[in-house]
Amino acid sequence: MNTKPSLDELFEKRISYPDFEAQDRLARLVGLDDKKSSLSKMLGLLINSKGLENWANKYHRGADQLVNMILRRPPLIVLAGDVGSGKTELAETIGDMVARQEDIDINLFPLSLSARGQGRVGEMTQLISSAFDYTIAEARKLKSENGPARGGIILLIDEADALAQSREAAQMHHEDRAGVNAFIRGIDRIANGQLPVAVVMCTNRVNALDPAIKRRAADILSFSRPNAEQRSSVLSNPLSQLNFTSEQIKTIVDATGVTQNRTYGFTFSDLTQRLIPGIVLDAYPLKAVSASRALEITKTITPTPPFKEADI
């Protein structure tokens, strides 16, 4: 490539937080409160290290070694797990929570999958390097030498295994290996510069990620299909608005889990994008929703099959 790609070519759907739409989307991610809390705290520390230093000075004065150990972790978090488990939606909206928590503006830079390029020699490497160049340049403007950061950046890589697959794979093209090397260099540049940037990677195939990238992860958060309690959290409020009783809701919650004929339950997106709309649209516009009919509809829906890395 002869010209440097533009910001719009590299990053899609850039968002600045706080953002009311992101806040609303995040609030609708019920059943993931523990993931929200863990991820917002980790991102807060990576983007605004002064927060941890202030906490230590208040509660554990003199714990400099402890603080340095935590702050020296690489600025990378991996969200790994099954399809429809909410990891991408969380990654796209958690910036609002971090911005309000740290009282600073946060910018989301979602790396486009077009960053793989068209296969021309050197293109993928240049595109990935350019993405980190833009991110680092913007982060340097936000870094403060003494006080808290003036803002922060979340660099989001969805379907991360498409860009950062293991270089140990025998069939991997040399251009893909060069792209992974560029990705690792970018992570190290952010870490060495102590910049207010956190890199979030989402993947269904955590085992396909390059080992050097997994070693650099400050944490790998695992996402799974919702259990009965989580499915109940998702379904209880909307079904209550349809005048379902607690027992009727429980019957549907049970039907969306593992059954005698199925070894896996519904995903979060199966519940919110397929089941609830399906129940409503079956009755609309001529009749009210009934619990018995809703259960029949639930039993006709086949949940999204689990993603199997062995199938790749």
C-alpha cells in the first residue's frame, strides 16, 4: 500500500462515552453484572492508573510494590466464550460505565475486520500498524504526567482470532504471521508508553489466539450460556409485563435450558432477539399473549448451536 489508511477505514462505529444509548444498551445486559463489574474495574485501572494509586494512598499507604505489580500488567483483556453470550455487546458498551466511574471521557475505536486487507503483500501488517499508530497518537494527547488521564481509549478487536491467530498453525500464511507480529508490537508499544489505552479482544476461539497474545492478557474473561438464574433475570420482567405468573415464567425458563432432547440451552441473544419477539409476534395484532402458547413457541425454537473449535 502506498498511502496510509484513513481513520474511517480502520475503525467502524466510533463512540465517545459517556453516551446515553450505550448506557441503555449496557443496562439491558441483565445477568452479566459480575462481568460488568470486573471489566469496568480492569479497564479503569488500565486507562486511569491514578485511581489505583489514590486508593492505595487512602487504604494501604506504602503498598508501592503491590500497586506497581498491578499497573505493570499489559493493557489487554480477552473476552472469550460461546456465541450469543453477550461479550461483544458488553465490549461495545462498557466504556460508558468506565467513563462515569472514572469521570473522564472515553473513546471506543472498533477495529474493522477489513483490516485484514485484500491479501496483498505487506497490507495486513501496515493496516494493523496504522491502527495502533492512530490509537497511540490519540492516547498521547490524553496522557498526564502527574495527574489522572484527561481521557482514555478502548481499542476493540471483535472476532480477534481472525487477526491474531496462532503463528504455530502449520497452514498459516507468512503475511498472517507478520500481521500477528505487528499486533504484538502494538500491544507492547502501549504498555511501554504507559498510555491511557486498553485493548479488548472478543473471540469464540480463544485456543486459536497466538500464545504470545494470551500471555500478554491482563485477564481472560470467560463467557458461557446463561444458567437458570440468568435466564430468569432476562425473562422475568418482560414476561411479567404480559401478566405471566411466577410459575408460568419458571416453566419457560426451564424450557430454555438443557432438556431431555438437547444438551445446550438458549444464548442471551436467543432469549432477547428470538424468543421474546417470537412470543409477541405470534399474538400480534389480533390477540393477547397467552402463557400456554408462549411455552409452545419456546419449544419450537432451536437455540444457536455451541461453537466448537474442533470444527475449524
